[in-house]
Amino acid sequence: MKLALAGAALLALNAALLLLGPAAEAPRPPAGVRPVRVGLVFDVGGRGDKSFNDAAFLGVERARRELGAEVEVIEPSDSADRESGLRLLAARGFDLIVGVGFVFSDDMYRIAGEYPRLHFADIDYAKFDEHGPVPPPPNMVALKFREDEGAYLVGAAAALASRTGVLGFVGGMDIPLIHRFEDGYRAGAERVCPRCRVLAGYAGVTPDAFKNPSRGKELALSQFAQGADVVFHAAGSTGLGVFEAARKTSHLAIGVDADQYREAPGLVLTSMIKRIDVAVFHAARGVADGSFAGGVSVFGLAEGGLDYVYDEHNRALFPPGARERVEALRAELIARKPGAGGEPLR
């Protein structure tokens, strides 16, 4: 009876979720690598956000190409379905189950404990109890980033490109994770332009703040009206509204997580790249070659986990000497590794 109920529940889950299925036919695994099945559950905003979720998808696609992994992805129809997506993949015995975002932290911690033989990875894992941060279980890795390092570099670039000395920042959910973007951006700007000031606004206090482009546009337009001529967003698909505001006012915007120059060609100063794809692939490779280790893996500039865009699409927007100044700051950060031990970026 219990087995029948469990089977019915899984069928219901499958129907309730948008199961996108295999990303593509997997090639054969290379020598020394066992075939693995990798499942990914998208965060708020879903596939096609041109940011956080799409970067994670690139990671599992790389695992398919280079490791011969069998890949399936799930896009929850609403926030209540995130746990259902994780449970569906676990019940089907996927070797690695990836949750795209901190909102998975509690659910993934619980489910990883129920399936100790499977492997789990959560991007930006952040579980807390009354005593403070809760480490992940042995079969789960927390994929974390020193976001302030990447934001520091684009903050410096923004200040060097600004003509008004006023910069803007649009965050998604008002939480410590997004504050790290703001803090790094502000510190980088102040480092190269002490007179510059940064206006900051957040879209909301729930995960839905990451999927509200109209609110992003409203915040960016307000900052542009107050004199900002460059606005950086760390807001998921809410940030698409920032690019709309940039197009409307002909001011500059800075993307996040992935190269977002296509959102406002000629007006995207740069994008802060958060190499979620690198972190996801790293976890998949660990499962495939037997080197997977639970705990916390942190990716910063030194580990190739962060970068910013400078190419043929945006180099003309950098003033003379700006690229060299930003690269000097990159070298300085890598040498000091600020942020690793809580040292502020200044």
C-alpha cells in the first residue's frame, strides 16, 4: 500500500512540474570517468533568465559534453514545487542533484539526509539555525562565491566610466547575499573615485524579487533621474528591467552572472560574470571521477569563479586607462584574497 501511494505521489509530482527532460543526447564518457546522471532544478526566474539559471544550465551542458553525463532539468511551476523537483530526482536515483539558489538550502539539506548515497550541490547554500550557519551534510557540497570580489572590479569600472560621479545599484531580494554585491560594488567605486556616491535599491524581501522586471525598471529609472549614469544589477530576471531603463534613457547598465550585452547593445558597460557553470561542472566532475567531497567550495577571482566582460562589444565604453586600472585591482585582490576571511574590500 505504501509503495503504491509513493508511486502515485511521484506521478503527481511529475505532472505538477515542468520537466524539461534530457538537455541533449549524452556522448560517451571519457576513459576513467563513470557515466553519471545529473539533475538540475531551476531557481526563481527559471530557464531563459539570461543570468543565474542560464549560467547553471551551461554547467550541466558542459558535463554532458565533456563527461558524457545524462542530464535532465526541471523548472518548477511555482515556489512550492522546488522541493517536489528535488524529491523527484532523488527518487529516480540521480547521481548528482543540483539546486540553483539559496532558496533550496533547507529542502536540500533535509533531502540529502534522506538519500545519503546520492550527491547534492546547492549554489549559494545558506542554512541557519538558532546557533548560526549549518554546514551541509557529507554528501552535499555548498557552491559559494566571493561575489564582492567581482562586484569590486565592476564598481571600479563604473566609477571610471561615470561622468556624473553618481552610480546606481539594483538588488533583487534584500538579503546578505545580495548585499555582498552592493558592498563590493561600492568599495570598488570608492577605491578609484572617493568623491563618487552609490544609490542602492532592492526589489523586495521575498524570492519573487528576482523575477520582477517592472520593479527593476522603476528602481533604475529613479536612480538615473537622481543623476546616476551607470547602474549595476544583481537581481536575476528583475535586472532585465534595468536594461530597459538604460535603453530608455541612453545611460549605461552593468549585467550580472552572465554576459548580458545583448540586452542593451552599446549601453552595457560590462557584466560581472559569476561562473556558476564552473562550479556546477566541478561538482559533476567530482561525482564522475570519484573525487566529490561534501562541505563548502568557495570560488573567487583566484579560482576562476568570477570575472568581468571586456571584449569587442564593450571595450569602447571603457575610458583610456580604465582597463589597466581594473586589471591592477584584480591582481591586488588575488594576491590579498580579501573576502575569504571576512576582510573588507577597501
